[in-house]
Amino acid sequence: MIEARGLTKHYGATVAVDDLSFEVHGGQVTGFLGPNGAGKSTTLRMVMGLDAPTAGAVTINGQPYTSLRNPLFHVGAMLEAGALHDGRSAFNHLWSIAQSNGIARKRVTEVLEIVGLASVAKRRAGQFSMGMGQRLGIGVALLGDPELLIFDEPVNGLDPDGIIWIRNLMRSLAAEGRTVFVSSHLMSEMALTADSVIVIGKGKLLAETSVEALIHGSAQNFVRVRSSRIDAIAKLCEVNGGASTVEADGALAVTGLTAKAIGDLAAAKGIALHELSPQDASLEEAYMELTRDSVEYLAGVPGSRAPVVPPMKGKVA
Amino acid sequence: MTAAQVPTAARARTQPWGHDFLNVLKSEWTKIRSIRSTYWTLLTAAVLTIGLSAIVCAVFVAQFSHLKASDIATFNASSTSLTGGILAQFAIAVFGVLVITGEYATGMIRTTFAAVPQRLNVLWAKVVVFSVVTFGVTSAACFVAFFIGQGILSAKHIGVSIGAPNAVRTVIGTALYLTVLGLLSLGLGVVLRKTAGAICAVVGVLFVVPVLAGFLPSSLDAIQKFLPSNAGQAIIDSGPHQAGATAQLAPWVGMGVFALYAVAVLTIGALRIERRDA
């Protein structure tokens, strides 16, 4: 659906996007994650043909965006809710954009209903609240009834009602079989909506994987073990290639071994276990771990460590 | 893709290629008529053209008895009744600039280019819509100004009819001057993207450049008549009595030179709009 190859963007000496390659597959919600300043918006502008890459290329269904004819039928995007003339009414805003792609007036009325702005269609967009502006931006994206939808930080600055509305909209768009590519710096938001994620930091690809694989592959995953002979278990794990730390409440946190392996080892030695539970990191934790270094760098703290990228089932760069 | 479940516009996809530019034209027409600045800039231009011209004619009539014979001999009734057009150019310049900088200032341009990635289609559609609207309104205003002005001048029997030599040319020429000036402004708007910067540039081209050129040695006086404002206004000023004047180009030659400036600026704008990030 979307394919980026070696996508690079320099602004003077600043490298906003650095040799970025990824694919967004059809029929699912793909989250585009990264800390603020990671290069997400720049990447999306290049996808939309608004900014020209310094190097590399990005295509939509094998074609560069700029060669699409009446692109609204293929791709609907909301890159910034404020990308409208604030003196124009909501209806005229949508209508002028619809006309440019030969979309019927009837569809404008329909879209105004879908995004819940029908009652304020004649009001100037400049008077809209942030949430209404966001809805109008999404209305533009829906005009051509496209198969691919791109949203840049759609929940930014929205109240809880607006957030839920957008979340439901993305889910229903995906349920209709559409492809949704949505950026966010909030992992928690993606945990609820995305099937797979592309994580970038400092303009570079950090991970391209399913949400599930990201959690399972996280170094934050461990197995919690409780036993009256915790020292023996710790030694046993170490001998068999695991590592362990004692938690504050006396439980042992083991990494590098599965719960099954630990259980079998303990049974072989005749050690009774009181608890043996695999602990999955939350998506948030997996994400924090992944982007820690790019965030630290951006905060101006020199990071001497190499990026800690845990092994994953998905493709990792 | 289960399009059947959704009310879909995609199914109504019937436009053949040739209609694409027409669609962009329609879109730009909707844009230009749905913004207030279109109305107030055009209204200002019309009021200045008609009102100021009428005032100038009235003053001329009032002072008639004090005028020297030589003044009366060189009096051009047609251009006098269109004097207001010179002030209306400020309003038209603002209109031309805003057509494009309004989109850059608000971020609308990115929505526009996402919908129409063939950016030059957007630029040319704006040029066409702007030209038609501006020429329509200014030529109507100029005709009204002419008839009101001549009505006032007829009190001293110095008015002319629309059938007089060069009368129609002066009226249409004034509207044409304003339209081309607007296109020059639109072009500067595309190049500079900023409303204030582009308006300053228009004012600079029209008023500052001629003043600066005045400081040039007299051996270079010949370039004066090729300056944008001087060349463009030749079609308004030069009546039959100025035919021998060396200070101005022939009316249509001047308009041609003025149009070339607009074409040059729009060409630079077209190159930039294609190459720069939106």
C-alpha cells in the first residue's frame, strides 16, 4: 500500500528523516510512532508529495503520490487540522476540495453528517474549536471514500469525547477493510487501535512489527518466580542461561528463560514453586525502551550507550 | 475493501482526463467566492475607481475658469474620468496577493496540493479565475466611472462620448491595467508566499522603483518608460494630445511590456511552486 525506500530528508544541516524504509500493508491499522521530533510529520508530508525527499522515494500502490490523478479517491489524509482557510465556511471548504477531484456535492453533505458538522456547515472554520477543526480535517480525508487514510496525530489536543470519536472512527474504517496509517507519540493510543506499528526515532527506523511482537520481544518481559528457596532458583537459572534479580517483595524476576523451562528445572531439583508467572511488558514499556535513546538525545543528554533494541519476531533495524 | 457497505463517491468516478483542469477551475471559483476579502477588495477597487474619478472630474469642472488654455488643450477627458483607477490598484494588488498568500498563511495550501498534486494546475486555475473576476469587476467599474465622469465634465462641454477616439481603449485599458497588475501581485505572492512581503514588493515595484529611477543620470532616461507602472499606464494616459510625447510607450506596446513583467514573475512563481516544499 505505502512503500518507503531509503527515504531521507535534510533541512540544511538537520537530518529530519534518515534512510527510512518501511511498508504499510492494506486492510489494517498501522501506528506510526516516535517521540516528538522523530520525523513522523516530515515522513507523512513526503508520502503526500508535499515535501520532496532529499534521497529515496515513497510510493502509494507503486505510484508516487504526485502522479496520482484525483488522489482523494485513493488517499485521504489529515496532516494538520489547521490546514484550512479560516475565513471559509465548513461547507465551502469541503466543497472546493471536492470539486477539484470531481466529487459530487451530495458527498459533501454526506461527509458533513459523518463527521457531525452538518449543523455548523455554514459557520466559518476559523470559529471552530480544536475538536471541530479536527473533524473538518477528517471530513476532507473522507471526501473521496478512499481505501487508504493517513492521520497525523489525530487525537492531539482533543477532549475525551473527541478522542473516543476518533478512536471509534479509525476502528470502523479498518473494519470496512480500509488501510489506516496513523501517527502518534502516545503508545497508549496505539495499543488500543493499531494492528502493527512502525517506530522511528531521530528519523531512523527502530522497529517495524506487529503490536503483539513488540510486546513479546521487549526486554521488559520476565517471569516472576516465588519460592521458599529463591537463592537456589536464582543459581539454577544462571547456570541454564537465564538472569535474575530479586524484587522488592522477595520475588525473583527471571529473564532469558521461559516459564516452562524454569518450572521444569525446579521440578527436576524438587524445589516447590509458589508462583510462576510470565510478565509481559505493556506496549508503553516496550515503546519507551525502544525510543529511550532517541528521546535522551533530543533532550540534549549525550547517550553513550548503543540503542537497546530487543530481539523481535518482526523486522527490526 | 467492502465498498458496498459505505456510501461511496468512488463509484461515481467518471471524469475523463480532460476534465481535470475544469475541476480545478471550479474548485478555485468556489474558493474565491467564499472568502470575504474577495468582496471587500473588489468593492474598494470599484468605489475608488468610480468615486475618486467623479471627484477629480468635479474639481476640474469647478476650476475650469482658472485653467490656462494650454491645460485645456492637453486635457484628456477619457483618462480624467478614470483617475480613480490609479488608487484602485492598491485594492487589486491586495486581492491578487491574498488569492495565493491566504492559502500559504493558513496552511490551506497543503490541503490544496494534497488534493491536486499537479500544482501548476492550481496556479493556472487561480490565474484564470482571478483574471476573469478582476477584469469583469474593474471593467464594469471603469465604464461606470467613465459615464459618470463625462456627465460631470459635460457641464463645461469638455466631456466626450464613448464613441470618441480612444475612449473605449482607455476604459478597457484601465481595467486591463488593473487586471495585469493583479496578476503581477499574484505572481509576487507565489514567489514570496507572505502577504505583507508580497504587498510591499508590489508597492516597491509600482512606486519606489520609478522614484529610484529618477535619480539615474539623464542619459538613462529612456528606461523610465519601460518601468512596470509607466509602461502599464501608457494605455490610460496617452490620449491623442500626448501622441508626440517621448515619455511614454505607445498604449498597446506599454501594455505588452507590462504584461511581460507579470508573465516573468508568474513564471518564476511557477518554477518555485513546483520545486519548493509546500
